[in-house]
Amino acid sequence: MKIKDILEENRFSLSFEVFPPKREGNIENLYVTIEELLALKPDFISVTYGAGGGTRDKTVEIASKIKNEFGGEALAHLTCVKSTRKDISEILINLAECNIENILALRGDPPDNEEMFVKCEGGFGNAGELVDFIKSEGIFSVGVAGYPEVHIESPNMTTDIANLKKKVDAGADFIITQLFFENSAFYRFRDEVLKTGIAVPVIAGIFPLFNFKQIPKILSLSNTKIPSVLYEKLLRVSEKPEEVEKYSIEYAIRQGEDLVRNEVAGLHFYSMNKSRHIACIISELDFPD
Ligand code: FAD
């Protein structure tokens, strides 16, 4: 089913993100995790698309498994990095053949060894151009990324949201946000999005911070701020993984409860390919019918 239709039918959507494992042998573990995540009855599961190749083919394979073998709904991520129009066309054909109806259209980050995103010759320069191309095929529901704390290359929120509007005007049906830890940032962003005349649902991305060591990477890739109360608490217990996990779960539950109370269109959990923690969080949340 198209996510556009799911969002139109439901007041609220629940979803999870998984990523293709780097090592071939780990894919079977991921399939076990996906089945456990599907038992939590999400509206869809999204599958990321690797920045520098390698795991890219796996995105279609995993999304196809979710849709065709496990009976869930899949959202395949797709980026412009190092891809020509012809490459993207081939992936779209492959997705359509696998019965995948939903794509998260992204520009993508530069590969690890490169500093800036460089448009591939014959490719796309930003996510909006990719949305336009995918939509011209007429068969996919398309989502795009939004940044409550502004995309790291953008000078300010006004410019960033004006660019977000271009993606929606190109045909995007929904927005999934970058992770954030302060709900006030999400509410500010949602207000600005509405003021700009963007009417598609904004789904909140929640990242339970299970590993203290993830913090530097998160901070280097985005403008996301970690509230001092969260940081200091995690720092105090950083040598005790079970305490980090317990506090992160509690924090994600509080974030989710507040977002649901404030009528968020959906919650999208960055699962980091773990189901047990996500199940603990979901079991404590009451979702709208
Ligand atoms: P864009 O929307 O193209 O924006 C990039 C920058 O260009 C922004 O600063 C924007 O303001 C500006 N811009 C946009 N349009 C225009 C325009 N028309 N003219 C001028 N400037 C413009 N990365 C991966 O590699 N794989 C993934 O699977 C993946 N999944 C993600 C899922 C979510 C929910 C999110 C939030 C991010 C994900 N990313 C993923 C990261 C994403 O690729 C990076 O954040 C990337 O730097 C920007 O991608 P974008 O689609 O937001 O780009």
C-alpha cells in the first residue's frame, strides 16, 4: 500500500528504520529483527541506502523481503550519490518489479572519503530533482527528509524550509525528520512548515541513544543538539551499558508521549537494527486509533 494512502486513512503512523548490515553474514540476523519489529505492528519499515555503494543492492532485497515475504509495508531509501539518471531508472524498475510502492528520496551525504556532495554527471543535484524524476514515473509514493534543527549545509531555517517546500511541490507526499532530542525543536519546525504552506504530514524521527559512543558521530553529521540533562545523565552512567539503555528507553518514551499528546502525524524510530529496546518503548506508548 502507498504510504500516502496509509497517512490519509490513519490519524497516526508508527514506523521503524533499519539499515543493511555491512557484513553479508549478518543479513539473517536482520531478518529476525525485522520479524520482531513487524510484530509491533508498524505501518511501514524503511530501509536505508548506503552512502558509498556496497550495501546499496541490499536495500531493494531487504525492502522486497519485508513486503513480499513478511507481509509488511516497505519504504526504500534512495539517494542521488554517484548515480546517473540511468542508474536511478534501473533501481526504480527493480523496485517496481519487487512490488515496492514507497521511496524516501534523498540527496545523500558525501561518501566517507569526500567532503562535499558532488552532483554526478547526468545525475541529480538535490533531493527535489530526484522527487520530480521519481514522481514522473507515476507509480511511487515519495517521502523526503526534513530537519527540525536545520540541515547542516543550510544557512538558516527559512532557507532550509523554502528548499523543503520545493521537494513537496515536486510531489513529495510526506516528510520524515532527522533525529532530535528536544521536542520543542520539532514543534518550531512543524509550525514553520505549516506557515510556509506545506500541507503534507510531518513524521517525527526518534533515535533512542543506546550507545554513548554514538554521540560524536551524531553531532558531526547534523546540527542535532543533545540537551544537557540527557548528556550529563548518560555521561554519569556511560560505563554501565544497561543504565545507558534504561535511561535512553525512558527518554524516548517521554519524547514519544509528548509528541503523541501534541498530535504528531507519526513516530519513526531509528531502530539501529535492534528490536528489544524498540519493543520496550512501544509497549509504554498509547497511540491514537
Ligand atoms: P536535500 O533536500 O537535497 O538538501 C540538501 C541541502 O541542499 C540542504 O541544505 C538544502 O537546504 C539544500 N537544498 C535542497 N534543495 C535545494 C535547491 N533546490 N536549491 C538549493 N539548495 C537546495 N543518507 C543516506 O546516504 N542514506 C539514507 O538512507 C539516508 N536516510 C535518511 C533518512 C532521513 C529521515 C533523514 C533525515 C536523512 C537521511 N539520510 C540518508 C541523510 C541525508 O542524505 C543527508 O542529510 C543529506 O546531507 C541531505 O539529504 P536531503 O535529501 O535532505 O537533501
